[in-house]
Amino acid sequence: MDSTILNYKIYSKSKMELVEEVFKRNEKIHIVSGNPEVLSNGLTDKILFDNFTSENAIIIPDGIGVVISTKIVRQPVMEKIPGIEVVDVILKRCEKEKKSVYLLGSKQDTLDLCIKNMHIRYKDLNISGSHNGYFDLNNCEQLIEEINQKKPFVVFVAMGAPRQELFIAKYMENLNASVFMGVGGSFDNYAGIVKRAPSFMIKLGLEWLYRVAKEPFRIKRLSVIPKFMLKVFVNKYIMK
């Protein structure tokens, strides 16, 4: 059973079970990287909230603040599921099953490096198409047409929150693809521009600290974590 926080259903099984479900489903799926920032955006934007709470969305606990929140409501998830790790497993599965992917987002030079390194890591992966993240979100018919011509199985969108989630929420029904996922800075990671935290920090739930140390501008965004957890606590135990 999924965990429920602030009317969001948080996926509570393992990462590998998630991927199995994604590949078995027949309907379109939006894999939402559920961290406090993304879910807080949904609380203030009806388009996002309706999408996140729809049957087409699977919210993964990608963020220590969300993992702790599921414990606050006494519905703990099995494990934290980092979005970058889901991307890796999906790419391996697509390579094996000959399913194509479309990469949308980042700067063009970052995107080019990302594609180059993906082809090295997943030699038989079919990247059917790509486009950088610099376009008008409300005027992108040509981009939609291009993606539809490619008919990818997965569309990975790396444009940061909430832009990437808004693109998916607005256009997934019009796109010839099965799986959609906002992946934040994952293209930077594949391009070799940004590295993940050491494994011991990931296991301790301190990857956020490593990222802030490497990119100090992120520190302003940390305040959303305690605010989100406070909302969860108040909603569960005070506003009954």
C-alpha cells in the first residue's frame, strides 16, 4: 500500500518493483520525483496537483524530507528512490528491450555530452531524438510534432522544477510516448559536469548536503524541506 501525505500517494515499494510496474503498464505514466520542492509546487499549482494525484502519476520518494514525512504519518516507505537511479535502470531496460528514449532539456552542449556518454554506457540504447530546454512552454507545437514522429517509449525531461513537471502535465496526453519523467540535473550527471555524492553519504541520506557543498546556491532551497515536513505534521495531527 502506498503512503499518503498531503493527499499525495507516495510509492512505498522498492526501486526494482517500480520499474517492473512501469514496463508492465499499458497506460501512460508520469514518474514524479517526489522531493519536498516538487511536491510543494504541486500544492500551489492546480495543473501540477491534478497531475500528481491522477491515476497516471507515480510519485517516488526522491528526497529525505519525503521519506521522513512518510514516517511522520506512520506509513514509512520501503526505501528512498533517487530519480537518477530510476533513470539508470530504465535506460538499461530500454537498451535490453529495444525501446527508444527521447531526451529533452539542459543546454545544448550539456545535452550533447550527455548523449555521447549514454551511448558509451549503454551501447545499444536507441536515443530516438533530443532537444535542449530552451523553448516557449506555451508555444511548442513543432517540438510536440517532432517527439510524436519519433514515438519514443520514454521521454526524460531535464528542465528543473516546476518547468519540467508543467511540460509533462500539459502535454503528456498529446505525446506519442508511454513514460514521462522529470529528471532535474540528471543530464548534467551523465555529461560528467556534476557528480553524485560518495556512496556513504547517499546511504546516510546526506546527498543533499554534498550537493549544497558543491553548489552553494542550492542552500536557499533547503528551507522547503522543514516547511514541507511541518505541513505534513500539522495536516496529520492538528487539522483532523
